[in-house]
Amino acid sequence: MIGKGNRGMDGADSGALPDDRLTPVLRPVRAGNGFEEALEQILQVVRLGLVPAGERLPAERELAERLGISRVTLREVLKVLQDQGLVESRRGRYGGTFVLPRPESPADRAEEELRRRVAGVDVEDALRFREVLEVGAAGLCAQHGLTDEQADRLRAALTATRDAPLTDYRRLDTLLHLTIAELSGSATLTAQYAAVRATVNDLLDCIPLLVRNLEHSQRQHAALVEAVLDGDADAARDIMREHCACTAALLRGFLT
């Protein structure tokens, strides 16, 4: 148990880490969004200082059990944190994953500038409004059906995201979602979605592109388009809702 001490990957005790320091943050994640939600929670642990710089995170086994994910998924999460300079992995008897102090760098200053740009944004309100519009648009597309030309447009937008270079992914991802909004048949919904998506893109500019998340997004995109083309409105809404939840989890993890 965490309350009995924090152990490294080799099981060595790293000192007391009271259970109540992590309990408010760490909880089992939903199966569909395990990577994104686990990343959100561990980012919160680090950014809130629940495990201070220089201290060791709980052992992989403990973290995986607390989050309800596999150790493979957990290691991918920890790799992201390591790539962001938030933690480092140390081997040996007293090894484990340690939280690092965050020295200021040009990248940090750029991040702060982005944060200032979105300081006046109500993140939760933007994310909720985006979800309402996206879920509604997906359901309408599936419910009303698409012409052959519209179906081809949707498939082409999906293909563009699948083949996109990393540097162009967010632009093409935006175009796919705008296509779904437009194909819903509501000009008002499309205009409102374009506005909220611009806000969401400003938020996304504050966080890194994560290959694991993009791969997950692409699987969701493919399932979503299939549901729309099959006329399965319930499935289209459910998939889009999960897709929006993934983005929300990442943004909350990095920005809050």
C-alpha cells in the first residue's frame, strides 16, 4: 500500500508517502481512454506537487493497480512525462521514477505565452460546449444519412488525417471535425462549432502532440466514420463522446 511507504521498481522503500496525498487524484480510469486519463492523473500528481521534486513516484505495480491499467500502458505514460522533462527513470537498487525540478527554458517561456493567450478562457465551458456540438453533429450525420458525394468527402477527410505528417495533424484533424459539423445539415451548429474549435485549438497548442494519443484518436475517427456511414446514430454519438473525453483529459492534465 502507498500509505506504508513509496517503493521503487525494485521494491526498495523510498520513504513514507501518505496514502491521502494521492487518493484524491488517483482513481481507476475508463477502459476506452486509459492512456489519456492515466496521463491526466499522473500529471496532476506531479504538477500539484503531491510528489515533490526529488521524490520517487509509487512503484509501477502500485500505480498500475491504482489506475486500473496495464504496466505497458503505464510505461507509455511515464515515457511521455520523461520526454517532457517532468520525471526521470533511474536504475539500480534505489532506482525508480523520480520527479524532476523544472528549470526555465525557452520552451517554458513559450508555454507561458500560450497560457497567457488562453488565460481568459473557461476551459471546462469550452470543452462541454464542444462535446455537445460534436456529439450532436455526429448523431445527426448518422441519423439523416449522407449522399454518396458527402460520404466520399467524409472518407477523404478521414484519409487525410491518417496520412498526415505530425506537423500537419492538428489542422487536418480540425478539417475532419468541421466536415462532420457541416454534414450535419445545420449551418448554425457549424458556425458555433468553428468558433469553439478555434478556442480548443488554442488550448491544444499549449500541450505536446503525443503519438500514442494520435493513434488512439485515429482508431476513434475510423470507428466514428464507420458508424456514421452505417447510419448508427447511437454508436456515432457514443464514439464522439469518448473522443471528446480523451481530448478533455489531456487538456486538464497539462493545463490545470
